[in-house]
Amino acid sequence: NAGVTQTPKFQVLKTGQSMTLQCAQDMNHEYMSWYRQDPGMGLRLIHYSVGAGITDQGEVPNGYNVSRSTTEDFPLRLLSAAPSQTSVYFCASSSTSRGSNTEAFFGQGTRLTVV
Amino acid sequence: KQEVTQIPAALSVPEGENLVLNCSFTDSAIYNLQWFRQDPGKGLTSLLLIQSSQREQTSGRLNASLDKSSGRSTLYIAASQPGDSATYLCAVTGGYNKLIFGAGTRLAVHP
């Protein structure tokens, strides 16, 4: 049972560099989302997707891009890394069942440092 | 705008105590509420999911209640153990399964 898989686990970037955080789920969930976790602030929503080809912005989308070409994958792109993007990033997936939302499953996180 | 608050921010208890973690939210128009556990440096593990039409859910030593009208949820942990030490996060779900989190309660259970 892979669940939600995120890669890489750790990454150090220089200011201005770009990179893609990978997220894949094998549960055929239609909903996927990206959150960042900063000390004392809880998790905040960056972008989310309700299905292949459909994405939208969350609370803190600036500096990030997403796309969803398949149900399984939802990569997060940092266009030009800034020190303010130093954080732990989590990908989550969930679904609906008989009209109710199911529990959300999270990946193990990517710890990103921008220097 | 939905806001979620968790009290207390940190809690230290001796092993064996029963304890209650609190979560409050400002907008009662939620789809469900979920409690998570997070160990240091790890991801989130779902503990309990309460649909908006439900009042409580139980799993082993854990019991979570939901009062939508007052915007409150509690997580009750019975007979706490050192292995329960972790951060506990509460999140409410809005449209499209978007989660809004509280900042968490850091729990330490000492032998």
C-alpha cells in the first residue's frame, strides 16, 4: 500500500533556482492538494485539484505552479525559489463516497530549504 | 474566512491520565472535521473523521466529538501512554475537500 508518495524528502535550493516537487497517489482519488507547514502556523493550502485537468489556487499560491495531467500525479513547481519558501511541503489526496468526503491521506513531506 | 484554533498549544501529562484536546472553528458550514497525529519530522496520520451530520467517532482509546452549532470539537484520549506523544492537528473541510488546519497541540506523555 503506497498511498501518497512524495519525492524528494529533502532539498536545498539556491535563491532563484526552480524545481518540481513530485506527488503520486495510487488510490484513484479525485482530490489532490498541496500544503506548506511553517512553525507555529499550521498547514496552509497552496493549490488543489478536483480531477485531471482541473486545478485552482488555495490560500498561499504565489510563487508556485501546478498541473494535473493524470489522476495519479500532482506536481508542484517552484518557479524562482525565495528564502520565504523554506518550509515543509505536504501533498494530500482524498475522495468522496456516497456523497460524503472521505478522510485525507498525506505524504511524508518534502523539507525544502532555500538559501 | 474560516479560522481554526486549538487549545492548549502544548500539554505535558503523566502516563495514565485521561486528557482532552480542544478545537474550535468560526464557520459552522463544514463538511467534516478530521483529527490527525504528526510525529516529529513525519507526515500526518489520520486518527478520526467526523462527518458534519455526526456527533462523535471512536477508535480504540480515542473519542472525538463535534458540535457544529457551537463550532467546537474535542479529542478525548483515555489512559494516555508515552507512545501518544506527538502533535495533534484538527482540520475542518470545506468545498472540494480543502482542509483548514489549526496550529496543533503538542502533547508529551511522560512515564
